Amino acid sequence: MIPNFRRQKLRKQNFKGQDLSTSDFDDAEIKGIDFSDAILLDAKLRHAKAGLNPVWDLGLKLSLIVLSILYNFVIGYSGTFMGAWLPRIEFLANKFLALTFGLSLFILFIVVAIRRGLGAALSSFAIIVVLALTVLAALPGDNNTKAGIIFYAVGIAVGISGMVPGAIAVSIAQILSDRKIWAVIMLAVPLASVAGIKAGVVGDIYDAQTIRLAVIGAVPITIALVGLSFYIGTQAILGNLKYGLIRRIAIAISNYGGTSFRVSNLTNADFTQADLRQTDFREANLTRTRWFQAQNLAQARTDDTYLENPKIRQLVVTLNGQDQNFDHMDLRGLNLQGANLADASFIGTKLSEATLEGANLDRAKLVQTQLYGANLSGASLTGAIIQDWSISTDTNFEGVKCDYVYMQLPTKADPDPCRKPDNRNENFQSGDFADFIAPIIKTLNLYQTQNVDLRIVAQQFKTLDLFHHEGIDPTAAAVALKQLAEHHPEADLEVVALEGRGEDKVRLQAKVKGVADRSMLSTEYFATYRKMSAMPYADLQSLLAGMAEKDERIRSLENMVTTAIKSDKFYVETLYSLGDTVTEKSSININAGGDIGSVSGIVGGDMTGVMNLGTISGNVTNSIGQIPDNSVEKAELKSLLKQLQAAIEAEPTLEPEDKAEALSQVQVLAEAGQNPEDGAMKKAAKTAMKILKGTTAGLSETTKFVAECAKLLPAISGLLLLL
């Protein structure tokens, strides 16, 4: 039964270390509750109210009042102390010089504290005082005078020392945000300061003139230090990094006894509109945790989490990153569902495992952005720049809305570079973007075991993509492509892929070299295609025959298209060079299930068709044999992988291409077994498991291979610690 605490006022419960996955804490009061080390996967904490329990809250407020009284008393006393010593100081028979030294030192501290931060101010103050006292000790003069100057410097130091806890008290008061506490503090500040001044006067025997000077000196000094403590304390809570230490101390003190999620697993938990003041999230797993409109999150303790960064914290709370710069930031695992990220820049940004479902990424710069395992389902990518982005087979593009994308960053010389669709007057139709991205996903799937730099693979897809939405005439397409190649030899067109679903929708993909205008090429191709399609069938066949006499490849291309569209679903990767140089065409394999045929020419052209199964099998056997026999687990892993290899090779319903791919995944698992501590190999092994499971999904449950996988894959996952 799923625990339900909706709208409950929890007080003494302790959930430390408990499994509370999918629990419902919506609108619950969880002040002071301990969730540390708990598992709260997919838990609902919307509108929950966290913070201190009543006892701790009262204790903190009383302590804050006492602290405010003490620090203001100290500041007032030190001000009097400094003022009383002024008439006694004679520095080289010049009292004005002594006064100038003290006031300059005091003003310097205030200016540096405001402009550079408290740490810089304290350091500067200490250095100047040490140097001044060193010089003073070396000069001739009355010892009483020297003692006076020393005491004057000490008075300033005492006042400053009182200002620091004052700033902390102000920060804590800001966190509590209690009007009654503020009223008491505002009343206590002047009273305590006056008491400190009075105590400073009574504490020594002064004449009337000395007392008058002491008070005159104490008032501005006290006002300045109290004002500085209020400024620093307020700025610290507002997130001014110059006062980060004050903020951390104040938050640590105010969070003691508050709600704790320390080291808890909050993956996919939902804190929408929750009040999270005085809450401890230190070292918690916040993967895809939802923070939309969460209140007072800046006042929570978030050490060792992405919430430490004010910019990230603002992003996950407001879900508004429009026109902002997130270049090279680590945004892995953020929940940005429904976020407005239009025109944002994510150059070199890590967004792996992030939730971008339904997000607006229109015109976003996704250059070299890592999106491994990210969820972009339903996102809008119109106008996005996807140059050299890093995606994986588990990056979710389902339902993406996109009119067009750019494959390169714009420049002044080319403000509209590598647009897809290539024709600037056309947009993707429904499903076109998924079809466009399919070759990249399939190539990642195929090459992840070949140690190929996937950015190099992505660069190969600077192509001309020709979408046919109302069927395709194979003869007209072949003629139009050939004529396009003849008219633009500098483009060096090579047909590398053909994809579609029967005759309803077909996409031809051709590599284009150089700086050819793809929009112009697309426009010219379809103009020629429409012209050819309108020709009488006999005339078109006659034209094709004449072209085939010069180059038989044109007939082969026509046959490829004709064969492909007879399938319900197809995807073909091949190589047809349409230029003057005759290129050996690779073998073509077209299956209704969308199997991949040859991939020659996509990565360097060194793979002429599907690798020989014997070669792949030998590689798998070698990889399994290299797993060390130093434990019972390793021996069992080798045995299971051998069984899996044998099951793949013996399955008659698997096509050769499917067997080749499945065996490649077994090789990945074997390599992961050789290096179990390698994080990259473990991730590759997880992907290999998904691919193997996907291979079985297209087969009948009664086949022997499916039954073997159902038994072997969980066991292998357990031994490789992939579960």
C-alpha cells in the first residue's frame, strides 16, 4: 500500500532510512521531520510546508534576540572606548594625525567590505594594523601615547568583531521572516547600543570633556557598524557571493532542527509550490526532482547539490531560462519539464539525464550539448542549432515539435547555415524531424561498439534531405537526382540513406561536400522531380534508358527505391556516388522491420556491407576469453555470455544484420566484464542490454532466442552490477 500523508500535520514521525517511494505528502506539514537516507522516488510533496518544529523555532528566536542585544552592546561600548581615547593620543604632537589614522582605517574597512567582501576587508584591516603598529613601535615617543594608539586600534577591532555576529543575526532574521522578531530586534538595537555607550563612559573615570568626546565619537561609529551589519546580513541572504560565508553560517544555524532530506534519494520527487525554508538537502540525490515555484529554496541547506548555484536554482524554480547563457554548465539531471528555454545558449552544456519534456527550446543553441538519456518528448526545437550535439539511443525525441533546425552556428557571412529542411521555403511536416534524426540514432546504435568518435559520425550528416510526403516515383526521383548531380558537380552528391513507410512518406538523404547551397539544391531537385513526374511514362522510361547507357548506377538507384517502397517500413543506408567517378556500390538490404543494410561511406567508407558474421563471432569469442578467471562470478559471466552468443548464432528467425548487431552488443558486455570499474563501459553495457531487449521485442515469444534472453540477460545484468 502506498503511504498517504496528504494534508496531515506531522510532528514526531521519523522516516530516516525508510522506503517512501511514490508516497503522497501533498499539502502536509513536515516541519522538523527527519527524511535523511530515505528513498522518496516519485514522491509527491507539492505544497508541503517544511521548516523547524515549534520548540526549535522558539529557541532560535530567543537566541536571536539575545545575540542582537549582545552585539549591539559591544559595538556601542567599543565606540565609546575609541572616542574616549582620542584626547589622550599625541602622535608626534599631532592629535589630528592620530584621529585621521583611526578614521581612515575604519572607513577603509567599510568601503572594502562593501566593494570586495567581508573576507577582503578583514584581511586588509589586519595587514594595515600590523604594519602601523610595527612602525609605531620603532618610532621614539611617549609610551602612553603609543599605548593610546594601540588601544584605539583594538577598539576598532572590537567593534568590527561585534559587527560580524550582527550580520549573522540579521541573516537569520531574514530567513525567519517573522515581523514580531523584526520588531523586537529593531527596538533592541538602539537600546543595546545606548547601553553599551553608557557602560563605556561609566566604566572609567573621565572628565566632562572626555565624556562628551566619547559620546560624539561613539554615535557615528555605532551607527556605521550597525548599518554595515544590516547591509551584509541582507546581502548574504539575497545571494551576494561576497558574503557567502555569512550566508552559510546563518543557514547552518537556522536549519538546525529543521526538516532533513540529507543523503536521501529524491529522484523524480515533486516539490511544486512547497515551502522549503530551513530544510536540509545536503548530498541528496536530486535527479529530475521538480522544484517549480518552490518557496524559500534559497534559504535551504543545499551543500554538494546543483541547488548551490543561484542561477541553476532560479532556473529550476521559475522554469524560465529564455535568452539566458548556460554555456559549459553542468545541468545533468535537472527537471526542466515545460521550461521556457527559447533563445537560450547551451554551448558545451551537460544536460544528460535531464527532463526537457514539453520544454520550449526554439532557437536554442545546442552546440556540443550533451543530451545522453535526456527526455525531450514533446519539446519544441524550431530553429534550434544542433551542431555536434551528443545524443544516445536512449535520448527521447518522441513527439518533438520542430519546423526546422540548423546544423551549424550562424555567422555574419552565413546567417542561415545548414538548415533542415534544406529548402528555406519549407518546414518539417508532422514526423519529419523524427525521420531526420533516425539515421543519427541508428548510427549511434551501430557504432557504439566500434570505438568511433560519435561527434565525427554526427559531422557526416551534413546532408541534403529530400522529403516526399505524397508518395514517390522511383524513376522520376532517380532522374532528378542524376540531373542535379550533373548540374552541380562541385556538390559531389552521394545518396547515403533512404527511409520511409511504404509510399506514404519517403526521405532520400544525400551527402553534400563543400559549401553548396542546400536550399537551392532542394528547390531544383523538386522542380525537376515534378517535371519528370508529369512526363508520360514512356517518355520518362526512354529518358532513363538513355541515361543508364552512360551510367548504369542510375538504374540501380531506381531499383533500390522501387524495392524499398514495397515494404511497410524501411530504412536503408547505402552509398551511391552520383558524380563522374564510378564508386563500388555496397550491398542493399531492405526489410519490413526497418533493418539496416550496408553502411559504407558513412564513416570513412571502410565498411563494405555488413561485416562477415564469422569475423564478428570470432571477435566476440576473443572478448569473452579475455575476461579474467579470478573469481566465481567472472567464470559464471563468461559462461552466460557464451550461451548468449550461441543463442544468437543459432536463431533462424534473425536476419544476418540483426545477428551482427546483437553479437556486437555481446562484445560490449564482454568488454565491460573485463573492466567492471570503467564507468563509460558500464554505461555502454546498459545500452547494449537495451538493444538486445529491443531485438527480442520484434520476435515471437515462442522463439528459443527470446526464451534464452529472458533467462540470460537478467543474470548478466546482475553480474555486471547493471541493475
